[in-house]
Amino acid sequence: MALRNCLGLQCVLTVFYLISPSWMSCAFLLVTAAGDLPPCTETEYYFEYTECDSTGSRWRVAIPREEGTCSGLPDPTRGTQCGFSCKAGEFLELSTQQCTKCAPGTFSLGSGIRFDEWDDIPAGFTNVATYTEAHDNSEGEVQTCHNSSWTPQGSYLESNQDECMVSLIYTVHLTKQGFVSFEYQYVDGNIIFEFFIQNDQCLEMDQSSDQKWIKLSSNGDWASHTVNLKSGTNILYWRTTGILFDAKMVKPVLLKNIQIEGVAYMSECFQCKPGTFSRTAGSSVCELCPRNTYSGRGASSCTACNLEVAYAPEGAAECRGRPPCIRKDYFEIHTPCDSEGKTQIMYKWIEPKVCIENMTDAVMLPPSGKRQACPPCNPGFYNNETGSCLPCPLGTFSGGTDGRCQQCPAGTEPVLGYEYRWWNVLPSNMKTSCFNVGNSDCDQMNAWEVAGDHIRSGVGSLDNDYLILNLRIPGFKLPTSAMGSTGDEIGRITFVFETACSANCELYFMMDMNRKSTNIVESWEGSKEKQSYTHIIAHNASMSFTWAFRRTNQALDGRQFVDDVVKIYSITVTNVLGGVATSCHTCALVSQQPGSSCIPCPAGHYIDVDTNQCRECPPNTYLSGHLIYGKGTCIPCGPGSKSNKEHSACFSDCSFSHVAGKRTLTYNFSRMGPVASIVNGPSFTSKGTKYFHFFKISLCGQEGRNGAVCTDNVTDLSRNDLQNKSGGPTNQVESFICQSTIIPSDGRGFRTALSSQSVSLADIFLGKCLRNRGRDAGPGELLIKRRLTVTLSSRPWQEMPGGHLQMLHLSLPLSLCHRKCPAGTCDGCTFHFLWESSSACPLCTEMDFHEIEGACIDSVQDKHYVWNDPKLCTGGVQLPAKKTSACQSVDFWLKAGAGIGIFMGILLTAITCHFWKKNKKLEYKYSFLVMSTKRQGEFPTADSCAIMEGEDNDDESVYSSKLSLLDQFRSLVTKVRPLYGHQTGYPHYHGTQA
């Protein structure tokens, strides 16, 4: 018998070895101690499955609870298939290998596990914090992030709020394909939230970008995210990375209700956590205990509190004592108006009431019932003499104050919308609710209260509750005459508000389009003076506008800041589908006959209020929104800009002209038409994280369309696809100038650079002009005395000082030119850019070059044209081509001049000699005459007496009149006859005797 037992144990030993070598020691102990130990009972051992083999099979084996206490364990048996699992609400009873329902007070997911308690980090989860920026001091990096982690907050986890990269890691082995799902709140774009999966080789599994990068959620809303898992080992990572651009703390990511499906089986059920219960067997979830009840762990029912001295919120694990009532425990409301136009002031305790009013120093509830006059009806409504305000019928309008509806005059149409200025009761299309991030139920709280001339925030169960006011709009419809307009404004919402806070209160204005997703439009923190805010609506869709107010973002017990309040005085929405009419506007008529129906005006046309006809706006003007009544709605375009064909916007045609003195300077910016980009920096956060501001600019050449597009690559693309199909917002912005924040991939563990926080800086072109620059030229730099200023505007421009930002085109790199502000702006509204380009020079004209004549070579002469130095123009007219013309060479004229000079020299010499000789003869005659007159008493003898033989008789030259030049030449070649007469002997006299 002993041998048989031994052989049996050896067989068991052999089976153990084949199944799992790790259990050899256990089997060996059984062999050595078999003869001394009593047989095992069912309470002294338990069953487990072995690891699955290559065929997908496994064995069920018995394991003693304490080694060496008993013998005779049940033999191993073949177990269920590895992919087997029970239904939700059941677990696998290994003793029978059958699915069994969970007992009351417990629950099971069947083939899944859920983590919904976060009093501490559950087993299996680890936190890893790193800061991988390149620094010299690596020890300082570890010291910086050693306190960063995901922090349990009871019902959810909260991520870090610094610049460290913190990963929440969980490893799970799936025997079949499954999925992981979780709920989250992710509202701050300054923190990057990603979820990815690795296998057992630490290789990241293929995931689409919409699965890895988590989409931002709405304030106060829990979003869900689900990713499919493959069988085998899956290492799950929830990783956050804070980017503190402005040295402020980021808002953390919240995470809860992590559920994983695809595990092999559940061998036991989970107990319900405190504050929950399951009353029936086979439960897959546990319910919250109702208000004023509580429960412990594994409860199948909840226990009621003693309401006289204690209370409990929903899902409480214990009861709390009731404090004495104070002023903050009740609120004031107004009843609907009665037939006499009166309302009653009522006081009510804040529900759930947790205070006791019959205690010492407790405050009593003030008496209710005081009557006062009701506020008037809102515009578009009338009083039906029963105290209620009803909407005016179609075709009528009302100002609200007189309580009567008036028929729209002929030639006009009602302008539909909503204008809420008086708050006696909450309008029918508005509702209020309370939400708490800690999952406390505060829906029964009075989140917003009407107060006559305003509506104000109420109180919640805690100061960090979100007090929500929602306005639902079914859609938008333009007035009939404006239906042909091509502008991007289909309506607008405007509200006037103020906040008074002693803590860090927050007010969010959000918008939901077609019930797809809620996006934050604008937010305010702290106390704000009374002001107006306007949001332009560009898509015709069903809209839900939400105001969410929170007194503090800290999780504090009790209500310490009840007096912190937000007040909304008025809310106005234009062009609402099915709205009421507050006034009637002139419309374009088919004919001039009274009662003629309105017609749509073509794009770019306004309604002439005198003739009720459509008139096209003058050239280079644009319509202001959808206000088309009167010529004054056509607004002139700014300098250097022109309107598009539809008169919906002004744009630059890439040209600009300027008169300087007597000259017109023309500029061509077509080379600047395509989209240009600029990256500044790098910049660094307080902890050294590197980031860049990336700008895209498109100023002309788009016919009024905004050409610059900035895109976020950290998005939920699947949701964006749905939004694109429904006309909703996408993950990109398009404008004249847009900006994105770029986080480089190096140093932060990202596989690619991240582009996020894309915003529009300018989407309206106002104009451009020249102005004096007022600076001296630097070394090697030409003095540019003027610069081109392009002025643009960004919506909402009312929020910006001055309402615009400036672009500077100067003289090919594009750069930010503000020295004191590295991001190009100091106030976030006015940006300064320097675009160096030859396009900043005017177009060349005929005044920018001059002519140079070349030498005459071989009877040919060239004329050249060169630019003035320095050249201060570009493009425009081209230099004229070289001109060639015939000419006389220099040698010919030189020879001709020399010949003429020689001839003139000879002639002048001959003339000089002739007159010299003539002068000698006259001198001789004069001397002879003088000598003759010295003889006293004697008459002078005849002239001829003084002439010697052989001399010429030239007396006629003395006594005759002056001879001409021809006569003088003649006298040189002819002989004068003798002074004496012919043979008669008588002399001949010429002239007069002496």
C-alpha cells in the first residue's frame, strides 16, 4: 500500500513537472511527508489554473493553503479553454469549473476589471516621473520631478501640474482581444495628455493619432476614451507633460473609471466600495447610496442617518453632523407675476438642507411673501394680463416695456432674435444645473437665480461646483433681404456681465454645435467690472451656449465663498430661427405697391430706405455684417485696399501707390502674396522647456480670403471628421495671420514635434499706408525714410486695445522686430513683424535711369542706359536697349579743320604784308609834305614834284575817299598812269590843289 501511494505520488510529481516545473518543490514535499500528514479537507486547499500551453489548454491543480499541513490533494484535471470567461455579474467557481452569480454586496464584470476607487494607487499601477530636457545637472532634473505623480483624490486621479513628464503605467495580460476605456477631464491646452500601449518587448503598438492624443474636453464634463487591445501582454501608459508658457500652473488632467476587458476569467467577485451597494445576486455594478444614507464595504443595502442630528450626501460612507444654520444656507427667489403685475419675494433653504435652525446662534429663515412690482416683459414679448409674458405673433414686434405687440409697417419685415433684459422667470429655452468634478450630485441645487434686472449665480453643495446656465438655439435665419449676402456672419450673441470674487473664481463661456462637442469660447478669472462680450456666429447650426461659474478650483469642504457671484444683465442673440421680433426693418420689395413681399438682395447690395430697392454698394466698399439697411452700411475700404466682388471684405491686390512730391511711387507686393512663415526663438519656460512661436502670414493675393492656415496635430481626428461633416469647428484656424506653439520632439520623449494652441491673430484687412520711419541708417544700410504699415483686425476686436494690430513691411527673411518682446507682442494684441524684401522698393520708372553716349567708332555711335546710383527701385519698367546711330569720325574733322586753319593763316599774312607796305608809302608822303610846308612864303609845289622817277603815283589814294576791299585788291594788280599829261606838256591834277 505504501508503495502504491508512493507510485501515485510519483505520477503526480510527473504531471506537475510536465505542467509547471515551478511546482516540483511542492510535489517533493508531498512525497517526503506523505506518510506523516492527514488527508486534506476542502478548506485546506484551493484551485488555480496553470499557464496555457501552445494548444490553448490548461490544467486545474489544487494548492494547499499552508505547506506541510495535509496530504492527498485532488488530482489535476483538465481546465476550461484559455479564452473562456463568464458573463458580467458572474465568476468562475474553480471547484466545479462553472460560472456562478456574485452574491449581494459584490459585483463582477465577467471578463473585465474596473478601477473606480482612488483613495490610493491600486496594486499594479506605477508612477514614473521624468524631466528629459538636456541640462548639465542631471541630479537637478531628478530633484525637480521626484514629487511629481498622479495623485489619488478619492473618486478620481489627478495629474501633475508642473513641467515634468509623468506616466501612469499598468500591465495586463489578455487571453483574447479586448479593450480599455476610461473617463477623463482635460481642459488645459498647456498640458499634453497622451495614451499609448506597448507590448512585452517595450515596442509601442500601432495607434492612430486620434487614439494616442487625447482630445480636450469641456469644463465640468467627463469625456470617455476607448482603445482596442490585442491578446497578450499590454503595457498601458497615461502620460501628461506640462508646458508652462507663462509661468503659471496648468490645470491638471482628471482620470477615473478605468475598465479593461479581455482577461481570462474572474475567480471571485469584487466587494462594493463604501457608499455603494448591490441588493441582488449577479450584479455587474454597485449603486450609490441615496442621500442621507450610508454603507460600508461589501454592503447589500444602505443604512439611514439620524436626520435630526446628521446627514449624508449621495454615495456617503458615513453620516456627518448637522451645523447651525447661517446666512449662506438660504437664498432668495421671485415668483411669477400675477394678474396685478406683482411678484412675491420668497426665501428657501439651500437643498439639501444640512443645517439646524433651532440651535443656539442659528439663523432663522426670513419671512416670505413680500410683494413688489414685476419687471416688464422682454422685447419681443407681451403681457397677456395674467402675469405671463408670451411671444408676439409672427409679423409683429414689441419693445417689451409697454407689453403690447405692434404690426410691422408695409415695406418692412421683422428681425427675429432674443433679447433678455428682465429676469423675473427663467426663459423657456434656458435651464440651469449644477455639476461637481468629484461626481457629487448637486443637480438639485439652485445653480442660477433670477433677480429682476439680472440673473446671478446661486450656490452649490461645494465651492468648487460648476454652476451652469444653458441657452438653446434651434438655428439661425437671415432676414429675407439679406439672404443673398456672402458675409461670414450669420448671427451674433452679446451678453453683459460682471463678477465679484474674493477667491480665484472662474467664468467660462462655451458653445456646442449640433450636439457634437462643447468648446470653450472665452474665460475670465477673478473679479471683472461690468462689460460686454460679443461672439460672431459663422455657421448655421443648432447651438447651445453655456455659462459655467466656479467659485474656486480647490476641493474644499463646506461653502466658504457663497458671496462670490457672477451677474448677467442681458443676453442678445440675433437672427434666431423661430425667435421673436424686437423691431422691424426696411426690406427690398418686388414692386412699389404697398404690401408687396420682400425679396433677397444680391450679394453686395443694400436697401435704399427711400425706394425700398436693392442698390449695389459703391466700388471699394463692403457691407458691415448683415446690416443692409441704407447706404451707410457700405463701409469704405481702408487705404491701399479694395473690395471683392461680393462686397463682403476688403483685401490688398498686392499693389500700392504713393505720391511723393511730383512723383508717384508704385509698389508691387505680389512676391509677398504666397503664405510666409516665421519661427521665433527658441523660448524657454521657467524650467527650461524649449518651445517656439510659429507664425503664418498671408497679406494679399487671396481675393479677400484668409490664406494662412495653422493646424494642431494633437487632436481627436475622428471627432474633427464628424465636425467637418456637420459644419462644425475643426482643429485648424485660417486667417491673414495665425500662430501655433511648437514643442520640438528633441528632449521631451515625443516622436514628432507638437503643434498646439493655434489661434488667429488677424482676420480682417483694414488697410495700409506709409508713415515716417524716423531712424538713422546703420553701417552699410541705406536710409529708408518711410515704411508701409498694414493694419489688420482680429475678432473679437472689441477686446483689444486700439482694436487692431500692425504689420510692418520694410525693405528676404521675415522676423519679429520688437526688441523688448521676444514673441513680437507685449500686450497680446499688437504684433510687430519685419519683412525684408526688395518688394518694399517702388516700381522703377523712366526717372530711375539715365543715358550715356558712347564714342563714335568707324562712323558708328552707341547710346547706353544705366540705373541711377544708388538704385532705389525694383521691377517696373526695364532699361531701354542699347541704341546705335551713324556719326562722323574725329580724324576727318581734324583734317578739315587743319586745312582751313592753314588757308586762313596764309590769307591773314598776305593782308598784313599789304597793309604794312601801304602804310610805309603813306608815311613817306606825309614826311615829304611836312618838309614842304616849312618854307615860308612859298607855295607848295605840285605833288608830282616830290615823286621820283619810277615811283607810282598813288596820290589818289590820299585825297580820294576810302576804297573798298575790292578796289584795294585791284590797285595791287594795276598800274597808275603818270602824273604828267600827254605830250602836250600840261600836267593833270587829281583832287584839289593845296
